[in-house]
Amino acid sequence: MNQWMNMADGALMHTYNRFPLVLTKGEGVYLYDDEGKKYLDFGAGIAVFGLGYGNKKFNQAVKDQVDQIVHTSNLFYTIPLAKAASKLVKASGMDEVFFTNSGTEAIEGAVKLARKYAWQKHPGTKSEIIAMQHSFHGRSMGALSVTGNAHYQEAFKPLVGGVKFAEFNNLESVLSQMTDATCAVLLEPVQGEGGIFPAKKEFLEGIRKACDERDIVLIFDEIQCGMGRTGSMYAYEQYGVKPDILATAKALGNGLPVGAFAAVKKVGDAFEPGDHGTTYGGNPLACAAVDAVLTIFEEDRIVEHVQEVAPYMIEKLDALAAASDKIVERRGLGLMQGLELAVPVGPVVKEAMNRGLITMSAGGNVLRLVPPLVIEKEHVDEMIAILTQILG
Ligand SMILES: *Cc1c(COP(=O)(O)O)cnc(C)c1O
């Protein structure tokens, strides 16, 4: 184990303090390290591995595509691209989509599209973006500029201009910052990295109404909370508030690096040839993964499964929280759950790992639980038993 850790640390830039585990294999909802130790995975590679490890249909679709063709560039059509795009349009409820290689790039594209729409319709007057405090949208200069976390931003200024931050779940804070110059409002319906905060319905409804009145583009970042995680394909469906642009990634490729931003026609049509591009984005391998994921979601009724297992997990977490003075509160939607702790979260994550449970932290001292979407009640029981040992 140390041999691989040393080799990696000797060659990688030090941007992560990795856990001292060398993971070699995944099976279902379990991970294995190079010494054969087994871990129940409630992290899913940061809410990515929705279908679990070793899904046969998914693996076969990806292997088949590797043997067909892996890359073509966007100068050509491919069959996986056509299939993935039409399936994602249907799954997202949007009208058109652009594939990227990551969530960050989906945000970059979404913000560019909003700016282009406003530039075309209201020349030279509408360019400001209102984003939320404690949000997370990525690390590139554009995505970082709309990420409401001063610590992430500080060393990299000057950032992209024209960005204001409002308080999440405080409608007045958003409305009071809207002006004739506002181009877009960007938010996560359930804040992830910020500490697992679901939006209030009235908050989203109020923003939607104000955006409609002022022709402001509403962008939802569902990179973490989308793809069935909260118990609907996209979280916005549960709120009954539809965005104009939707950013998605993480679970979209079940581990293959792919993201997308999708838009309603009125906004999406603002992009013309030459406005945006990518060499890899939407390549046949990534799109074969997306096609397989969306097919499996339908065939295996993944969203319905989340609706079944999530209430059980919530019930068990609530019971644990009620019995423990180390837990301040449980928050979340569906299988995107957080426990705000009264004790430091870092040692809890470490201790859980020692006991064979992978969890993650999120902002504000929160223990984040985002398991593969295919977990069963018995896995919830296993997780609760380990957390009870630590927090009970
Ligand atoms: C992870 C994440 C991103 C960034 O996605 P990457 O694939 O890491 O670039 C953006 N927004 C949210 C809400 C995320 O959770």
C-alpha cells in the first residue's frame, strides 16, 4: 500500500490530502483496498457511482463501445451521441443539450449560454449573475467565480466579474440584488459541498416568478443532486420549479467523465455554431455510458428504488440523531443526506473508514451520506450500526 502511495505522492501536485487507502476493486456497493479489506460505500466517488460497481449492463455497453470507436471529435455525428442526447433531453425535461467532460465545464457552458441569451435579447445591458453563498460550482476560473466560498477564491483573483452572492433560502436577499442588469440566477436546488441544504419550495418559486418578470435566466446546478439522487430524476421536479438551464454531471456517466448542460429551447437557441465547443465532450465512449445509464435507470426503475429506500434511511438517521448528542441535525432529500455534527467531522470519517464504512464530509461540519442509488435496506442497517458505534 505504502509503495503506491509514495509513488503517487512523489509525482502528483499536492492538491488533495488523500485517505491512506489504495482502492483496487468495486463490487455492488462495496469497495476493496489493495490489502483485500472491504468497505461499504456511502460516498459513491462523490455521488457519482449511482448504479454501483460492476453493473453488468453498464460495463458491457462501455466495453462494446471501446471496440467500436472511442473518439471522433464533434465535427462528426455518432450513434451514441444521438442516443445519449435524445435520452437526456427526455430525462431532463429540457429541449436541447450540450455534452461536457465535467460538472465544472457544464457550469461554464451554462453561464456562457445565459450571457449569450441576454446579450442577444438585451444588448449590452444584462450581464450580472446572482449566485448563492456556500454554493459550489467548480474550480475553473468561471465556475470558481460563481462559487460562494471566499476560501476557494482568495488566491486566484481577479475572477470573472459581474457576480453577486445572495443568501440561500432567503428570497429577499436574492430579490433585493436583482436589477435591470441581472442576466441569470444560479443555484443548487440541494446544496451539496456547502453542507447538504435543500432549498425551500417558496424560495425557488419566488425566484422563478421574479426571473420570469425580468427575463432573467434561471440556472439550476443539479450536478450532485440530479440523476435520481433525491428521489426524482432531477430535484427540480419535486419542487415544481423548472429552470431555463440545467447543469448535470456526476452520476450521469456512472464513473465515466461526462457532464452536460441542457436548456429550454428559447434560451438554448441563443447558441450558434462557433459560440461554444469541446474536443472530447460528448465523445462516443462518454455517450455510450450516458445512454447505458439512462437505459438502466428506466429498465431497473432506479428512481422508484430511491423512493423506496430513502425514507427508510431517513427514518434510521433521524432515530440515530435523536439518540445522539453528537448530532445536531439530519438534513437532506432522498439519498443525499447530511448529519451536522457537534463533534469535528474529520475524525468521524476516519473512524468510520477504520470500521469499514466510507463516508465524506461537507461544509459546516457535516457528515455526508451519498451512497450508490442501488443500496438496499440491509446496507442502510449496516451503515447505521457502524455510525451508532461512533456517534451513538
Ligand atoms: C461536483 C460539483 C461540481 C463540479 O463538478 P466536477 O465534475 O468536479 O467538475 C459543480 N457543481 C456541483 C453542485 C457539484 O457537486
